[in-house]
Amino acid sequence: MARKEIKHRQVIVIGAGPAGAACAQRLAEDGVDVLMIERRSIIGNPAQCGECIPNWGEVVGTFSNLEEHKWLYDYFQFPERLKLHNLDNMRVFLPSGKAFHFELDAFAGHRLHFRWIPLR
Ligand SMILES: Cc1cc2nc3c(=O)[nH]c(=O)nc-3n(C[C@H](O)[C@H](O)[C@H](O)COP(=O)(O)OP(=O)(O)OC[C@H]3O[C@@H](n4cnc5c(N)ncnc54)[C@H](O)[C@@H]3O)c2cc1C
């Protein structure tokens, strides 16, 4: 029986969701030999997402100390063609019937369209 060849990688990322894909991309850009493994045949499908995507203003307004992270800022510069419409407000309804209203700096986009963003 033929032996399988073992190929070593510096980093293996399990899961090609937003976190894994961003991590693998960052590592690859820095010259790290990275392999990303995803169990689903179509990444991001079925979408676990309401397709509400925060703009940079929402990100730095929600999380502190991110302004200095230029690489993260770059990630949040989305092409206009991805923006289906702006989301300025959100209302969340609880099963009890109570509702909460938030102002937002976000847009709606179709998650599958993200496949067409070229790597920098
Ligand atoms: C109903 C719903 C609506 C949402 N709406 C929004 C929204 O509108 N806007 C927004 O910004 N966020 C939204 N979110 C949150 C968003 O989906 C998550 O924050 C985001 O997907 C988290 O990314 P992640 O990479 O951490 O995990 P995931 O997106 O869950 O990615 C993990 C990946 O790992 C893969 N995986 C897991 N185990 C293995 C394994 N053993 N081997 C190989 N692959 C594996 C999975 O298949 C998956 O692709 C929503 C979430 C839900 C549930």
C-alpha cells in the first residue's frame, strides 16, 4: 500500500468563516505558509447572517482602541458595489414584545458577494 505524503504547514486554520478567513489572509500576506480547511462545500452557505455589515464608524464606536489598527481599517473599506442600501437604524424585538431601538452606521450586503473581493 502506498504511503501518503505528509505535507507540513506553518499554520492550519480550521473554518473559513469571517474570523478564519481574515486570520488566514493576514498570515498569508505576512508570508506565513497557511492552510485553511472548511467542512462546507460552499463557504458561507447557508448564511448565518442578516447581511448587516458595520461601517468603520460603527466598529470604532462599538470597540475601543481600534482606531490605530490600519490593517483592520483597510478590511472595512468595502467597495460601493457591495452596498445594497444603508442601515441607519435597527429595532430588535424580544419574544416578550419589548423592542429596543439603535442607531447604526452600517449597510446591507449579500454575503455571497464577498467572494468577489480580490485579495490585496
Ligand atoms: C441568525 C444570525 C444572523 C446574523 N446576522 C449578522 C449580521 O447581519 N451581521 C453581522 O455582522 N453578523 C451577523 N451574525 C453574526 C455572524 O454570522 C458571526 O459573527 C460570524 O459568522 C462569526 O464568524 P466566525 O468566523 O467566528 O464563525 P462562523 O461564521 O461560524 O465560521 C466558522 C466556520 O468554521 C467551519 N467549521 C466549523 N467546524 C469545522 C471543522 N471541524 N472543520 C472544518 N470547518 C469547520 C464552519 O463550517 C464555518 O464555515 C449573525 C449570526 C446569526 C446566527
